[in-house]
Amino acid sequence: SQTIHQWPATLVQPVGSPLSLECTVEGTSNPNLYWYRQAAGRGLQLLFYSVGIGQISSEVPQNLSASRPQDRQFILSSKKLLLSDSGFYLCAWRSEGGAGQPQHFGDGTRLSIL
Amino acid sequence: GNSVTQMEGPVTLSEEAFLTINCTYTATGYPSLFWYVQYPGEGLQLLLKATKADDKGSNKGFEATYRKETTSFHLEKGSVQVSDSAVYFCALGGGNTDKLIFGTGTRLQVFP
């Protein structure tokens, strides 16, 4: 069966520090991968998605970037964090080619910026 | 473009009450529809889905029917429990997009 792992679960970082959040998927090949952010008490905002290695689509211009160095690895990064980057970050995957299929989410990373 | 509209929350119910959370959509073509549930501090879990008109998705006592004539996918449960307290998201996918369109979420609070 397929599983998705995100880490760390929680992170506290000072303003201006770098960020690296990692997401890996097991049990499937060439999945679509997604990064979302959820502000406290709010809905989901799609940040980036990828349909293959090295292919990244950015949905919102901002202080973050994403990379997909391997088929089942998706990384969210920042060179300098802002206070507004605080939130709950969720990674998700979906089967390749399954436009009508659901996405499956990780447990999320709660990021607090001080 | 495609969109999903959910009823505003919070929805507050007593245990064993009947639940309805409304979801309507706008889409071209024949989308798939989903309900996700998010418990406090956790990621989203797929609750149920329907891929074509008149399909009924069901799971854990929750049901939703894909109504093309009313462009709706309302979530229902006959008798809610305190453990159902969570945020529920309606979502739409399919067609020529790789993305899901999510509603804004509806918080459900169930009291004993």
C-alpha cells in the first residue's frame, strides 16, 4: 500500500532563517505531488505541484520554492523565512494520470516563525 | 472556472443529531467530487468520493450523492458522535487539471 511521510512534524524558526521541509511517498511510481499551506482556522492554499522529476508548477508567487530531486521526494524550501510563512504545511500525492482520483495527504508540518 | 462553495460554519450539534453540510459546485465537463475530514492537528483524510452523476459515496456512516441537476454534493450523517468533531472539506477534481478545487471548509462541533 502507499504511504506518505512528512517531516518534521513541528518546527520553530526565527525570521530570516532558511527552511527545508521534506515529503516522501512509498508504494507508487511517478505520482503527482503537491504542497499546500493552511493558515490557522483557514482553508487550503495550493503552493506548488509537480507531475514529474524536476517539473514544478508554482501557484502563488512568494518567499518559498519547491524541488523534486527524486521521483517520490518533494521538498519545500525558503532562503529567508518571513513571519507570514507561519502555518500548517501539507504534502499530498495523487496517482499519475488519475485526474479524477483523490489526493492523499501527509500528517503535516506545523511551522511557527518567531 | 471550476469552483466549490460550502456552507459557513461552525455547525454545532448535539450527539445523535442529524448532520447536513451543504456543498455546491461549478464545473465544466464531468468532475469527480470528494469529501475530506481534518481532525485537530492532523492532515486531511479522504472521507468519501463519487465519480459520476447519481453516485453515492459512503464511509463511516457519512453519505453524499453526486447530483448533477442541482450541482450539489451534500454531506449527511444520520447520527453524529462527539468524535465526528472536525473540519470537513468538499473538493472537485478531474477534467484536464491536475489540481483539486477545495471549498473553504466547515467546522463541525458535536457536544454530548
